[in-house]
Amino acid sequence: MNLSTCVKLCCHQKMPVTSLFVERSTPLQEIHTARRGGCRHFHFALGSEAQISTMLVEPLERDDFFLTLHIDTRLPAIRGLMDIDHMLLEGKEVATYLMMEKWQEAGYTHSIGVAYYTIP
């Protein structure tokens, strides 16, 4: 069973969703609902630029939000949005403080979490 299926099952059974796999086809309303319901981890697939932008421009009205992002940096729009062109280091994953600054600017004032980037 994949993560997306697990999320749908949790929503159906009124269980709290702690992790959400976001694809291009994922409705923005589903992201908002998950965040309000206490979701803490978001995994963004290729093609989900609009969903990522939504996370940036609509911060939660709370200060205990812990956010984990998995973003594929092969998307030029993502590289531009996150300003991590120069962060393409050797290895498969890299965490950067730049992401935390972006999220703090967007209104997350407490614990932002770690942003992992998949490097091709």
C-alpha cells in the first residue's frame, strides 16, 4: 500500500494524517485540510510547484508547525523558488538553512523542520 492510499484511508476513517504525499493532481484543499488536521510531513513529487507555493503563501496560524519537505530539484521552478542553485552538492540529499529562512519569512515562527532535496 502506498502512502497516498494510506492517507486516503486515514481521511476516510477520521484518523489523524501525519504525512501527506503531494502530487500535481493533489487538490490544494486536501493540503489545507491535512494541515488544519495536524499533518506535519509533506512529500512533494515532480510537478507540484503550485502546491509548494501554496505552502509558502498560506502559513498556519500556529507556532508549533513542524514541516518536512521532499522536493526534486530538477524542476527549474523549484530551484528558482527556493534559491538553491548553488546548493547542488555531491550526494543524494542535502538540507539547507535557506529553506528554513524562506519558511520563517512565510510565517512559520517556531520549528520549521528539515528540507531534503533529491539530487539527480
